[in-house]
Amino acid sequence: MGEDDPLTSAMEVMVRHNIRHLLITDQDKLLGIMTVKDILRYVVKYYKLRGQVDLGVAVSKLMSHNPVTIDSAASLLDAVRLMRRNNIGSLPIVEAGRLMGIITEHDIVRSIIK
């Protein structure tokens, strides 16, 4: 998903893939992350202020810029500690500055209860 894409497109991708965290990229460079919480915060705030919500707003207006990331060589325990310390539910995974993927709370729970 690109930073100039509208919120409606981002929401469609999140619903289609049943995900709560969306990485915003330019090629393989991570620009930010947008979560369901970010969307809800935006909707509630602007509905209260204006009585309506602009779903065409650019993703860059809602995403978290410069998100906390983790190196691909890090352990699962490192990821858990980093997520807890920063009170976040997901971590983009990078290798040599290149985006490789994402790990979420759901992924961690699933790996524990296999």
C-alpha cells in the first residue's frame, strides 16, 4: 500500500486479507504502518468534529511514521520484549534496511500454542 492511497483502498485490503496492520511502503522501503486503531481514532475524531468522515483521505495522514522495527535475525523473545516495551501490536521485520515482513501479536500467540 502506498502513502498516497486513499483510506478506502487500505480498508478494502485489510478486510479482504483479514488483517489489522497494514505496512505502507515505497517499493521495499517501509514508510509507515496503519492499524485498525488508527482508522477508528480518525473516524471517531472527525465524525465528532464534522459529523462526517472523509474516507478518501490519504493513508499518509493516518499512518504512524517511522514505526518501531525488528531485524530479521532477532528472536521471538526479542520481538515480544520490543512490542511490550513500546506498547505495540506488531513489528515490521527488516533486513539490512529492507522490509521483509511483519510479526503480530496473533503470530506470536499462534507460535506458542502450536
